[in-house]
Amino acid sequence: MLSVEGLTVRADATDLVHDVSFAIAPGERVGLIGESGSGKSLTALSLMGLLPEGVTAAGRARLGERDLVGVPESRIKGLRGDELSMVFQEPMTALNPLMRIGAQVTEVMTLHGRSRQEARARSAELLERVRLPEPAQIARAYPHQLSGGQRQRVMLAIALANEPRLLICDEPTTALDVTVQKQMLELIAEVAPALLFITHDLAVVASVCERVLVMYGGRVVESGPIREVFTRPRHRYTQGLLAASKLTPRGTRLPVIEGGVPAAGRFPGGCVFRNRCPHATPECETPPALTGDGHAFACWHPAD
Amino acid sequence: MPSHAGTQPTDALITAERLNRVYHRPRTSLTRPGAAVHALRDVSLTVRRGERHGIVGESGSGKSTLLRLLCALDQPTSGSIRFDGQEITGRPERRLRFLRENLQIVFQDPMSSLDPRMRVRDLVAEPLTALGLPVGDRVAELLDAVGLPAEAAGRYPHQFSGGQRQRIAIARALAPRPKVLVADEPVSALDVSVRGQILNLLADLVDELGLTLVFVSHDLSVVRHVCETVSVMRQGEIVEGGLVDDVWAEPAHPYTRELLAAVPTLEGFA
């Protein structure tokens, strides 16, 4: 349903996302994981046509029969919030502080051609669907009167309003407490028609998604079914990330990946991970291709 | 509720007794005062010399309020805090020198806790100059201890990555040779691949320097890796306390159980 081929996002002469390809089938939940600067958010923003000024996307991305990349804003505008929608990390900045919740939920529907009356009726249903208590009361409230978890549920209601074919969530629970996060993750998994879920937290992605793409330095370095990738990582970065995510008992050394994530444009040529990789050899100066059926990885010296 | 039984008063370094902190919301009516918010209710806590104590809670649990009181950055509404036998509540700043020398803090976000216009050399030396202590070779010594190259001294915070900035913040905190290091969510803003480096560094320094550590986190699994003892906070109260391993294995309070169940894990993925 969503197919992305050779997506490249560029600012000036720097590739921030390089040759990313993946597909999402209806009903599928796909995780996109990576650390800060890996290009995961830019990948999502380019699908939404929301790249910042001076940043351009090339390549091909289609949602059904509709092109998402390289088409004019006027065409994307009709799709955004309708066929595909997105939930952002910070619900306080994504909601309009001067508008009541109900009006913000109806707005996205009237903008895409529904009658005001129909939109209003549906907005009450939507607030109930995201399990907000007392939906009628919430509809009359302003964003500052809600808790962080409630605001994020409102964002989800807005995203689902026009029954999109694809829902993109960018770190939707990072700003939430863990007990609230758990409910929110369960809700997202339940209501998403098809999901692209962006996070830096491997445990979160494991609880929501079936398939995962691991990004580093603007490239997909490994992809496959979550169970396979997380139990038998092949790329050395994925392996290091998984090891670093598990907290060992007190008094033991935590496994680490040496060094830090380079700034955009400072990743080495060839394999982007080679300057931090304990297994790097001169061979790694040639960029490895992402190969493999189902479980794919781009590494010259994969783990067993 | 005392955090753990069997604590001997002699080796207690920080003793907090029945701390309360009440904030007042701004008034919304001319005739009535603003609503009172009980940020802390009767919190008692003992941290022994050399102990690594974790404070766990979600937003609004009171963990930051407790931390501010322990560091004398705020005053309790009632209750007492003794540091190494001396009462610290109700003292003016000029009589808190012993505390400032002996207790230092590492904050969550090194980008906002380090002055962007100061060079690393001056940032690390600042706690010394502020206390009128000699600087000498201390900066080079500290940078080496936290694993930064000596030439880092001449650079500015923005020239470093998040993990390196947190190393600078740790070097700065250790400058006056404190007995106690208070770390407020020190790894929450860091990438996973860097988190381990900072946690390993903290553990090494606490060992080598014989520090007492108060470690605040929303994540019980991080606390379990770092600390021996823990206090679990909720709505201004310590609902459960004791050895981390006991609390982890057999949480007694329903809230602790809920907290443990809510943390997503990679268990099941060998």
C-alpha cells in the first residue's frame, strides 16, 4: 500500500537520508528505529510533505496510486490528514492553545470536505474511540486543561478523523510517563489502519510492531521481522544497540558502542558505522548494499 | 516511612525527617487564596555514607521537589534535613558552604545546565572559584577522569555531543571533591548507544572516589543497574523503599507493581 523506493533527503549538498526503500501493507505495523540524527524523522516528514525549508526529497514514495514525493504542495495537501496522518512527539506544540478540543477535531474533517454537522457528531465518537473519559466535557476543554496523555489521545483522534490508510507516529510516547505510555501504545496498536512507528526505544518498538527498519546515518542498515532482527541481529550497529539497551545487573559493565553519533554530514563514507564498529576492515570503505530476503542487512562482516 | 530498616544512625550521611512542601497555586478568586498543592507529604529518607540510593517516580511524584530540598535549593514547609549531622533547612545561603562543597549535582540536560558562552575550562573550574578554592591542575585532572582529551578545555559546550557534554557536567560536579553526587535523570536525554558509557563512567567514579550517590530517574531498570537502595515515589509520598533487588523481585506496593509492569522490556528477545 505504501511503497518507498530510493528515497533521498538532501540539505544543500549533504544527504541526510540516503536511498531508503521499504513498503507497508494494509494492517501492518512497521517500526523505524534509530538514534538522534539517524534520519528517521526526516523520512517521515518527507512522506508527509512537511520537510523544512531548504531540505528536499527525491526518489519515489507512493500511497496506493498517489505519489507523495516530488509532487506540488497543492496535491499533498489533499492527502495529508486524510489518506495519511501523523502524530507528533509533543502534543502541547501540535495542538492550538486557543481552540477548544472539539473544534480542533472537527476542523480536520471540515477541511477535507465533511459537513460541519457530520464532523461534530463524529468528533464525539472519535474522542470516545481513543478512550477519553467524558468526551463531551473534553470537547469543550482547551489543551492546557488536559494532561499530557490526554492531549496525545486527542492528537490520535485528529489523526484518525478521516480514516487514513496510513498512520505515522513520531515518538508519540517519549514525553509521557511509563504507565500512560503503556495505555497509549496499546491504543495505537489497536486503532492504526497501517502504522509507521518512529522511536529510539527498542523495547517500545518491540511491544507495538511486527516488522522493523533500523536506521543509522540516514540509511536503513537492517530490516526484517522484529523477532528475527532482535533475536539474531546481523548488522553490527543493531547488535551493539540491542546490547546497549539491555541493562545488566549492578556491578557489571554495560556493553557500549564506542564514540558518539556523528553530526549530519560527518558520517564516514562507505559503511556509515565503520568509524564506531569493532569489526571494521578496509573492505568497509565500500558501501555495503542492503541485501537479504525478509531479513535484510547492509554489513560486510555480519554477526552470526 | 523510613526507607529501610536497620539503618544505623552513625553512618547516616543524609537524614530527612517528615518533609512537607506545600506550594500555592496563583489565586483565581479575589476572596479566596489559591489552591494548595502538597508536593511532598511526610517524606523521610536516610542515605548512608557510600550508599547508592535511587529515587524513582513519574512526573508529579515529588521526586524533583525532594531533590531540590536535599540540595538546599528550596526550603521545606516543615520537616528537617541533616547533612553529615548539620541541619540544612532554614539556613541562609552564606551558611551552606559545607553543603555546597560536599554535595554536587549533575542535571538531566547538559545543554541547558552548561553556560553556552563559557569555555569548558571555566565551566569545570567554576565551582572551585565560586567557593574560593585553588584551581591549579584540577581541570586537566578532571577532564582526564571523565575521559575527555585535555584540549577540550579550550572549547565551548556546543562543540561537543550530548554524551560528551554530560561528561563535562560530571567533571564540573566533581571539581570541589564532594562526598555526595546527586544525579537528576543524567542519562534520560542521551542516545542508547551513549547511555552505557555515562552509566559506566558514573559507576567507576563513585567507586574510585568513594562517593555517595543519589540518583533520580523515572526508569526503575536504570536505577536497578546503578543503585543498591531505592525509594519509589508517588503523589508526594514514598510508597515503597528498600533494597533495589528486593523491590524489583517482589514489589510490595500496587503502584510499584504497576510501574514495573508498564516498562517495556526486551526480555523474551535473547
